[in-house]
Amino acid sequence: MKVSVIITLKKDVLDPQGKVIHRTLDDMGFNDINEVRQGKYFEIDTKGNDKKKSEEKVEEMCKKLLANLVIENYKIIESR
Amino acid sequence: MNSSVITFPGSNCDRDMDVALKKFGFKNKMVWHDDLELPKSDLVVLPGGFSYGDYLRCGSMASKSKIMKSVLNFAKGGGKVMGICNGFQILVEAGLLPGVLLRNKYLEFICKNVFVKVNDKDNSYFRNIQKDTFEFHIAHNEGNYFCSKEQIQEIDDNNQIALFYSDKSGNINQENNPNGSIKNIAGIFNKEKNVLGMMPHPERMIDPALSGEDGSIFFENLINNLK
């Protein structure tokens, strides 16, 4: 089962990289942007075929390693 | 006094720390991250560097390495644990210290001397220290200390701030905040004040020919406090 998960910065956390990307896009002529926030994407190919179990495992991985819950949120976006 | 310095893959200030500790009288042992047991120690140091290439988040991989279980137990039993730079990042990732260290506000790797002011001397790291403001070296990309509003309140209430970035006279202001840290925080303690994390490198300030001597004052005082 391939579980896809995205990690994003929480709303109140400053994202200097996102800011610079925003500015660069703006300089390139993409002037209709309100904000850019950078995040991470993981594809975890688990051994089992049980969707629920795989997602539970990945959730545990997010809590223990993949995300730092002080500043980040995680969201499983797809399992197939 | 026995000390241990943990070497992770990618640590690069471990030997500097070894030199510093020995110079001021510690019997220091180098400990590999893959070991399970800490040698008998009065002080454990997590050194600076780029453990695991800073993959995922700085310090995140190292915080899960085998030796960290012993370090956690040692700290929970009241043992003194000090993390410098990447060591500080490892301590927050391990949950021994609150908060997190983000990318520097202006996205630059900062490598320069700064002044830091000691916030409080009622702890075994700074008790009896003769100076209030120290000139230390910083070299980091992720030193921007951050935590939630509730956490900073708690840190303040428990007097857990160890060091502030300041000017030479100890004035704490935005001008002297190199990386965007909340409240100019350069170092913090855990609640019990046996665990200290700080971005500045005192081990780089122990030789008058190479740098300053403010690190010497810090280590000399530290070993006396631990005796």
C-alpha cells in the first residue's frame, strides 16, 4: 500500500523560504499571489495491503519522526 | 569530573569540545551514536555539526539514534546534558527541551562572533560565573528559536531562558538578534535546569591566540560547579 502524506507548516509559523519563493515568482511576473507556503511530501510504500492499518502506521510515523508537531501539521492525502 | 561527548555521523565540533573539556580538567570520553550505554558521566555533551546531513529537520534523525535512549534516561535522572548548536537542535527534537529551531529569518548561514547575556545564574551551568555578557561564536543556518505562545509563557514563568543575544553591554534588542529567535533566545534550559541547549559555541573561545577567552571562563566555572 502506497501512502502519500504531506507535511505543512502551521499557520503561525514563519516560512522564510516560502516568502523568498513568493518574491521570486512575483519578480517573474506572477503578480497575483497572496502567499506561498513550502511543505514536504512523502510517499511511503508499506508492506501490508490493509489500507486502514497502513494509514495508522504512517500516522504514527508522522507523529514520531516525519513531522515536528510544534511547527508542522501532517495530512494523509492518498493510499493506493 | 567525567564527561562524554556523543559523536553522530556528521558531527564536526565533537573534537573541539573534547579539547575544551580536557583543557579545563574533565576526563572526557568520546561516545559513538550507535553505542547503547553511556560511560559514567557527570556531564554529557551533544556537539555541533550537521548530524545526518541535516536531513528531514536538523537534529531529527540523531534524536532517534541508539545512544539517545541512555541520554534521555540520564537527563530524566537529573544528569547534566548540554547541547551546542546541532546538539541544541537534537535536544529539542528529542523532547528534552521545548520549542524548535527554524531556518534563520534572513535565510543566511550565519558565521560570526556575537554577544550573549546570561539570563539567570541560579543553575549549575552559570552559578558563580564572573561575567554577565559573553562573546561567543555562532555558525548555523537553523538557529531561529520558535515555540508556541503558551510555551513561551511557560518558559518565561519557569525562568528557563539561559542566554539572550545582546550587544556588548548586555542590551537585548532586535538589532542584536542575528537569526530572528523569539525574545532573542540563544539558549534555554529544561524545567529542572539540568539540560541546557544553546546555539553559540563556547568551545571555540578557549584559546587567546585563536579567539577570545570567554569560553574558558564558561568551562572553568562549569567544572567548579559540577565538583
